[in-house]
Amino acid sequence: MIHSTEIVHAIGVHGNWKQRLRRAIETGNSDFTVDKIKVDNHCEFGKWLHSLSLDEKKSSHWSRIQHFHATFHIEAARLFELAMQGKPTEALDAMGLGTDFARYSSELTMAMIQWKRSLTHTGNLHRYVDAPVSSLISPKVHTDELFPDSLNIQNDFQKEPFGQASRMSMSTN
């Protein structure tokens, strides 16, 4: 059975991988290849995701997360290919806010948070567990409604053994 701490760790691993990709694009030095990036089971997150039990893979959470993760990797490979073609600035710009890369990464992270919440909390969250991610990040939904203080999302992430730079911090302000 999957535990919420595994999900928190997986979110951190995903963030670390994105930083490695960014450094590879900035420096042009990497053990990455476009073909390795394109598949979603070569990174640590993907290996973990695909190693889960068949029962866990039957959940709607798993299938959504796998879809978002695979889509994210296709976009990441496209950006890495741009950098390898001598267009690192264009690749880095395509990683910024409002880009497909940022959206795919956010959708993946939100789906992971939803999965974690479904394992650890009840109450108001049931309205959001199976909701489309786009409805969760709509301006019509207030952050405090998604993450009431009783869920302590910031504390959950701070308890995990990630370095300061990879910790996610969310506030309800």
C-alpha cells in the first residue's frame, strides 16, 4: 500500500529532476539524451510510479499521474532537444511560467497532492480528489478552500527529508 510520505518524496524527486534538466540546458553538459528524457520510466519518479502494485495502478489517481508524467516528459524532451540544437535560451524560455512545461509540471504536482490527501484526510477534500486539475487551479477556487489550515500542507512538506531548495512551500494568503 502506498503511503503519503512516498508521494511527498516523489514530488521532491520530480522537482530535483527539473532542476537537473534546467542545469543541463543552461550548461549543455548532461548525461541526458532526448530519447531517455522522452520516456517516463527512466527518472527516479517514473521508476517509483511504475513500480507500484497493480492495485495502486488501478486507481484513478495513478492513471492521471502517469498521464501527466508522460506528457511532461515529452515536453521536457522537446526542450532538451532545442538546447542541443543550439537554442538554450529558447528552451529556458519555454520552461517559464505560463508555458506548457510549467502547466504539465503543475498538473502533475497537483495530482500528486490530491492523491496524498486522499490517503491522509477526509472532509472537504473529497470534492477535489477526482476533480479535473484545471478546476482546482481555476481563479474561482480560493486556495484556503483547497487547502484549509486543518490540512497543514506547508507542515507536511517541511517534515520531509528534502534539502531546503527542493522543499515546496504553499501558503493560504
